[in-house]
Amino acid sequence: MAEGQVIDGIYFNEVVEDAGLEEGFKKLTPEKIERVINQVIKGETGARLKVYVDTCVHCGLCSDACHYFLSHDRDPRYAPVAKVKQTMWEMLKKKGKVSPTFIKRASQIASTQCNTCMRCSQYCPFGIDIAYVIATVRRICHLLGVTPLYIQDTAHSHAVTMNQMWVKNDEWPDTLQWQEEDAQEEIPTLRIPLEKEGADIMYSVIGPEPKFQPQLLYQAAVLFETAGLNWTMPATPGWDNSDMCMYTGDNEVMGRIKRLHFETAARLKVKKIFMGECGHAFRSVYDRGNRWLGQKMPPFDTVHGIQFYYELLKEGKIKIAKKYEKPVTLHDPCNVIRGRGLHEMARYVVKEMCSDFREMHPNREFNYCCCAGGGVINCGPPFKMTRMLGNRVKADQIRETGAHVCIAPCHNCHSGLEDIVKHYEVNAHIKFIGDILYEVMEKPTAV
């Protein structure tokens, strides 16, 4: 197989070797492929997929919405409609009778050349949810065992440990105690309360925080202490709210993760879950995981960091000592802005914290995707250049603001944009809202 070939109606414009795709490919048979495709299309999608596919008039208006298409100099093969044509349409047209080579390439397209960011749906005259169609392709590929290795390893971690970073049960509370001790040097009375029944708030985080970014736990603890909130964290599995299985198509494990998360909040008898600054985790409780469990909305009042900070500032529980002076811009994460409409709350928070805020253009729900969300960054090093080359427009967008700092209130966005600004030599640093809020807010005076 070489670049430039057309096999089963799919164009091989990027050939990347990945052990997850290759090993799964070796085990495929035509009979298994046909059975799984028809099982998903007939047994799981219902009228929704049929309406989307039958409604599309192939107008191509979705093309200009896609960062891959724009960053590849408007190459039509990267248009959203082209990705659907090369994957789902072929499966439907041939009634599942496609080759193993087709499945391997379809998995690569669906997992690494689409962030399921939903921006294209805003430009479609019929509002077709292309992200749903691509997610269905991923679901089929998952059931066939053909998924990029790195994200599949993350899904395995979720299945075994109920967190995405293989954090052991004793490592989690140890990390919290370490951060509590560090924070007590700043505020001696500070505690990170574990397993406190009846607290107002359960604070949950994603696996990379205790593994790679424990300072975020420290900052959050200082924030809670300063605001005088009644809060807790679980000491057992259920603390990690992330859910990469949502993006591999492993709906069964996705449901297990969300059920444990909600059951942990119920066991602790809390009133609210605060999820920190993570976009995909937030989407997993209001759009995907909850619905797989048969819930229209999550069973607990669940808030993202943007809304949480907004409410604290609005209510005067957190006050700003001195505004952040470096020029900043704001990235709009797809899953909390297009998905949940928190764009004005985000701008309120940034303007309260910062004296020099500069908008990207376009912005709010029309902002470009980071090209890291949707599970794409979790597909690992083999596909890093796919991400870099697929989002030149984001680098240009940040550069044009002249900002020294880009605020990205989402973990995948944060990590992906760090790669983007480095690759395209943009003179900007990436920060979370919490990073800046911790720096500028009034804190209790140590006694």
C-alpha cells in the first residue's frame, strides 16, 4: 500500500504505520467485517444515520469549516464530506462488503483526520452531524479490533483501573497528600478532604493531573480554601472523569466509567460535581456516556471549570488582587463552547482576570478546533505530524492576535496547542484559566 493509491473507494493520502491498526488488520476476515458493519448500522444507529446520509446533497459547504481542509490548502480529500464518502458511504453502498485494507484506512481517517469537533455541522445547510457519522465509523473499527495503539492502550487503562493513566489505587491518595502538604506551606490550615459525606461539591479530575500536572491539584485546593467551599474528593476509583473510550467507540467501557463516576458522587452524597478544565470529560457526561446509560442528562448537577470560576467571581467568593498584565487570547474548546455554550462565561472570567484580552477571529462557537481533541492527540506519536500539518490555521489564528499567552480551558486543547505553537514557532505560551486565576486572586494571609 502506497500513498496515492485508491482501494475500495478510499484514497491513501497518508500512510502511517501503527501497531494497533496493523495487528488488528491481520485478524480481519471479509465475513467478520460484513457482520460487524451491518450489526452496528442495523442494530445501533436507527433512523439517525439514515437521515444524515440520505439528506446530504454533497454540496461541500462543510469544507471551509474544517481545519484539516484549510490547512492542507483546500485539498478536497480532507473535506468532511470526503471523509464520510471514503468511510461510511462505502460501507453502506457495499452493504458491509469491504476489504480489510479498507477498514484499516477508514480507522486512520476516522481516528486521526477528524476531531469530531462539530464545526462542520454549523456550516451544513441541513445541520448534518458529521461527528456522529465519524464516531460510528470508529465504533465499527473498534468492534473489528482496528484502533490506533496509543488510544487503545488508554482505553485498556480505563477498563482495568478506571483511570486513563494506570494510576494505582495507593498512588492516588498519596499524590493528594503530597499536594496538600505543599499547599500547607502557603496556607497552613488547608486540607484536601477525602471521602467527606454530604459535601456540597465533589471535585473530580482527569488522569494526567496526578500523573503529570499535580500542581493543578494544588491550585484547585487553594481556590477551594480561599472561597470557603464545602468540598471533597473520592479516595477510590471514580475520581477520574476522563473517558477516551468515548472516542475509540468502546461504548461499553465508556458506560462503565460514567456509571462509576456518578455512583461515587451518590455514595458521597454530594450536591454537585465540579469537573475542572477538561472538554472531552465534560462531553462524556452531558452527551455520550450519560445517554449510553439511558440518561437524558447527568444525574448530578455537573459543571465545567469555566462555569465554576464564573460563579465564584460573580458571587464575590474569589476576588482579584491584581489583573494579569500580559496580552492574552482565548481558545474556545469545542466540547464546552460549541457543545455547551459557555463562551460568554469564559470571556467574563478572562476579562475579570486579565487587563489585555485579544479575541481570535473567528471566535466563540466558530473558533477553529485545536486539532488535538476528539481523541486525536491520544493516538500518539505516529500521528503527531498529522495533527501539526492539519492545523496550520490555528497557529496563524493565535499569531495574528499578538498575544503572549493563549488560555485553553481544556486539557487536550492545552497539550495540542503547545505542540502547534512550537511547530509553527508562534511566540505564545499556553495556560489554563486556573493557572492565571491562582496567580492573580486574593489568598488568605498565612498566620
